[in-house]
Amino acid sequence: MSDHKKKMLREEYISRINKVVDYIGDNLGAQLTLTQLAQVANFSPYHFHRIFSSMVGESLSQYIQRLRLEKAAYSLLANPRKSIIEIAFEYGFTTPSSFARAFKRAFNASASQWRSSSGYSDRKKWIDQSNLGQAIHNHGKDSSDFGFYNTDARKIQDRRNRSMANLSMKVEVKDVPEKHVAYIRHTGPYKGDSALFASLFGKLDKWASARDLIKPPDTQLLTIYHDSPDITDENKLRISVCLTVPEDTAVSGEVGKMTIPGGKYAIGHFEISVDQYGEAWDALFGDWLPESGYQPDDRPCYELYINDPDEHPEKKHLVDIYLGVKPL
């Protein structure tokens, strides 16, 4: 595919994200739902959040919260006759207490302290000590200037190049047959918990070995991610660790069985260290996908594990990430 074609495809993704950013900016006081914003972008709700965060650098909820707080901070200075409560409601906060907590976390000062500050130096001191990272640095500056909408193409390209330089990635798109898998499901936090995955796969291996179901090299190990960690509370996140089995395999107890749909998948082939799984997903969604001519469909994504990292000379993980796709 030519560089010009890739540029055009990426611009389509940027255009869709910009529509969402514009919509958020025009409706900060309204209830903004994932389904509603995914419709604005014309993406599947299941995948929209990851596309947004991969391209913008913030999760959807973080972006909305930051913009609301930046707008409120500006309004506190620009509209001294408006009460703090009025401003909180105007920018989508449902209670004064929720606004007070969020503002304090963001700016390291209360809304009343911010409003009564003696000038820019006080506000800058608070911002420098706060968690927001980006805020209003000039009195009177419209906070929409801090959003993705005004990020130029060169900065996007620089970020892409840095991401790609840190990963070994190759992507192919092909039709994949359906897979029949036995699984053990986990609900709750899992990020960075290698001991959890080892325990789950250990249980599954013990179950399968007792039934003579492990047939190298045909048996495949994989993890299905049913929820997005950027959307679902971590205590409710669901994953299924799986191994492929014959369709008629009998299961019971904590071991279940399901069919992973076949069809067209983008398969990202990665060689990564144990702490680079998040970067691999971001590279597939934020770097490859916008230039591919495809968009995600609603099938669940999964990781398929190719090797035993302990047998790799550099302890690298060879993993394929499967993303169901359809034409853009």
C-alpha cells in the first residue's frame, strides 16, 4: 500500500476522532455515553474506546473529565458572578461534592482558592504540583486548545514512530476458521499479574492433560478479553484462558467450552517483553489499524501464545493478537 493511501486512511480515522472531540466539546454539560460517542465516530462501541485512547493518548473518560475541569477552571476566572455550583452543573458534574473532589485532584487547589488566587503564578504553582499534567496555563486561554483536535500530523507521526521503534510487529489479514476452546474464566483485576495467568493456565493444563487433550503442535493456548479495561471496573473485568479442543469435548465445573467465531482477522505478530503487552495492543489499534483500510467488528479480541518465554534466549514472548475486522 502506498504512503499516500495510508495517509488517506489514517486521516479518515483522525476525522472520526475529531468529530467525537468536537461533539464532546459542544456537549460538556450533557450526559456523554460510550454508545452515543461510538455512534458519532461510526465505530463499534466494543472497540471505540481502545481506538480513542490509542490515538489520543488518554482514555475517553479521562479526556472528558479533563476537558470539563479545564473549562470549569477558565469559567471560574472569566465569570466571577457565577457561583461555583452553577459552573459545576454547567460542565456536567452531578453534585457539588463530586466537582470539588475532582477539581482538587486536578489542580491541587479548591475551586474557591483557584477563583480567589492573586494571579498566574499561584495557579501555575498549583498546576505544577497537581495530577492533571495539562491545564490552563494562560488566563483566558480556551481549554479546547489542549485537546487532540489541534494536534498536528507531525506530532502524531512522531508518536507512531516512537511506538513502532520499540516493538517488533508484523500484521497480516486473513480468514481464520472458528476455534473450539475449553476455558477457565476469571473475573477481576489481571493487569500485570503474571502469577494469576500462570495459575489459570496451570489449572487448565492439569485438566487437559488428564484427558489427553494436549496434542502439540496443534493445541493452541490463548486468552480472550471480554471487556475493555478502559471501560469496565477492574473488579468486573472478564477474561477466559483457553486451549483448543475437539468440538465434542465434554466439560464440567469451572471448565467451560465455547466457540470463537471465524472470519476475517487482523493478526498482529509480536515479539515482546512481559511488560509490553499494552504497547502491543496500542500499536495494533493506534498505529496499524488507522492505515489499514479496516475497522474492528464486534467479535472479541484474543491473544494467542506461540512460545514458552522461559525457552527464549531473551525471555521474549511471541504472541499473536487477533482482531476481527471489516472494511472501513
